[in-house]
Amino acid sequence: MTAKDCQGPRAQVSEIYQRRRPAIAMAKKKEPNYPILTTKRLRLRPWRESDLEFFAELNADPRVMEFYPKVLDRTESDAAAARVRDHFKRNGYGLWAVEVPGVADFIGYVGLSIPGFKTAFTPCVEVGWRLAHRYWGGGYASEAAHAVLWFGFEELGLDEIVSFTVPANLRSRKVMERIGMKHDPSEDFNHPVLPLEHPLNRHVLYRLSRNDWLSQLPPEARPPVARQRATDVACLWRWLQGTGLERCVLSKDGAGWRIRGSIITLVADEPAQLDYRIYCKKSWKTSRAEIKLVSGSVTKTITIEVERGRWICNKKEVKSVRGCLDLDIGWTPSTNTLPIRRLDLAVGESSGPLTAAWLRLPELELEPLPQEYKRLSERTYLYTSRDGSFKAHLDVDRDGLVVEYEGFWQRVKGEIVKASSGPQGQ
């Protein structure tokens, strides 16, 4: 994004990397219900009507708008703010209004947006900023941009974030470099919105991949389980103790998550298929599930609704699992992902005793299952259940999905497995 910016010492803007993540909250009722990001000095929040006057002032400042086609009058500025707010409504994120508590209620915006034009690198998500001139030079844009990158890569699961400006906008380019973005001259482009003869037509493109972003974080600041949240993640497992093959897909589902899978196995020497869908809140607490089992000529289904800790199965509460947060389906390692993502343990940390609502198969009956997770390394957990009588190491990928469940399941790619029974997990 073509934008004016501030320049501050690296020590000031690196604070965001000394913490595990920026504080993220949801706006209160008096503001639109969008995320609020808080850094050491800044608050990135939804826009207010009172911001429009100050926004118009900075849009009318030739120093701020030097690398834009023109300064904006009040009507044009209000229209630009309306587009920003509409982006939030459509996507749940956007260009946040930036305030400096105790200093200024509004100094401009920093955030993420989806460019509306088409070119070689679109569709994409862009990080951009525009700050009032009197707040340049304090490191505010870089500090806010670090928080925005964290939100984009960790909360939205983006694989890449870009930024662009005109070659002469050295101030913004330095911010792009300061937050870790890289420029490849071969990707410089003509902006499709401007005529070729326009002096601001030529743009430079900067990129930052999620992997490069992670590599720049100090070890203590890296996310415990790196996350990929923007697209579906699919995997295939085989059961190691008999006949069993499963395809599972993890995906974003509105404000929460969805795991769906299909298992092919044998039950009492009869072919069986289990299909399931599990819906979770943003916090990874189970909210709903639909399970269907076809075994031989018999079909069974169950619908689970979780309401204020009450588990309602086919419209009847199962009181023995009241208060449980996680659904655990006996035939699949996919449901281990739910507490792994929900707990977000640090290496060496243990969950302590907890209880899951375990779905016994093929009966399709819920019962409480005591269990515990301990994170041994970045990608390995020790899973214990049934008061310590069952233990297994779980190796997971960056999404928290099992790669190997010791002795029971293993991730495969296209293998066909031959064996002879039904996959009973703990």
C-alpha cells in the first residue's frame, strides 16, 4: 500500500517479538464486534464516528498523501473510511484505527486488506498503514504492523502477506524491511488502477511468507503449534493394528472450526463406514457434532449439541459428561487436535487431569474419559488416559493434527492398508 509512515529505532518496535503474541480481545458492545490488538504502546481498534474528522485532516495533508494520486476532501475521506469499515464487515478484519492511549485517540490506521485490483500476485492480503505526519518517527507503524502480521499469520492462518508502494516512498519501504518483508525487483509492477504515464504507476512489491516470519521470531516467542488457518487442511491416516483408513479435513468454519472425516474399517468382519462432522468455537471447545455409522446393513446416527456444558445427544442429555469441553471419538486421532489446539501448552507444560466426552464405537454412546496431555517438544505430546493405564506419544504437524499416534495411527499418502479388525482408540 502506498502510505506515509514513521521511522523509529529497532529497539522500540521489537517489543512485539519479546512476547508470545499481541493481546487480542473483542470490541465491547458500544463498538463493532471486531478484534482489538494491543501492543506495548498502541491499541488497534474498530473505527468510531469521531475518527472521521481526524482521518480527513491527515488525508488532506500533502505530506501524508505525497505518494497517493491526490489529497482527499472530506467527502472522499469519509468514503474511504466507509470502505475500510465495509471490509471489516465482509472479512472480520481490516485496517484498524490506531490510538496511543494517553497520547492520542486516533493517529491513523494500520492493518490488513484485500486489494480490489487484479495483477500477477493477486488475490492476496496486504499489510498497510497511514499515519498523521506529527506521529512519524516514533516507531508506531512498525510496532502496529508487527501485531498485524501476528494476527494475519496466527489468527487468520495466512501463508503470505504482501505490501507495495512506489519506489520513491523510502519511508514506507524501510518499515516493510523492518518488519521482515523482502523485495524482488523482478516483481515490480505497473499499478492497474493508474494510467501507464502516471508518475506513481510503477510499484515495488514486498512479500513475507509465514515460514520466513516464524524464522525471524526468537524461540521463546514462536507459537507452540504453528497454525495454518486460511485453507482446508486434509490428511490420511491408517490404523496400525488392523483394517482402517481415514480421510480427515480441518477447516475454518465462520468464527470457529470444523473437522470432518470418513473412516473405512471392519466391525465384526463386516465393512463399516463412519462419517463425522465436529464443529468447534473459536476457542476450540466442541459445540456440535454429527456422526453416522453404517455397519453391514445397520445405520446409526447421532447428533450432539453442547449447550452451557450440557451434552445433548439426539435431544437427550448425557449427564455423565456434563461440563466436558472436548469430544473424543474412539476410532480417530483427529479429535486429539481439539484439546491440543484449545490448551495451547508450552513445551514442558501439562494440562493436568481433564475429562473428555468419549464416543464409544460402534455403540455410539458417550461416556467420560479422564485424560491428560503433556507437551514434550514443539511437535510431540505425551497423551495419558484411563488414570494412567493408557499412554501414547503423539507427533503432530503445525496444525496440531496427528502425524503419528504411537502404536495406533500413522499419517500416509495414498497407501492402501490390509489388515483385519476395527480401530479402537482410548
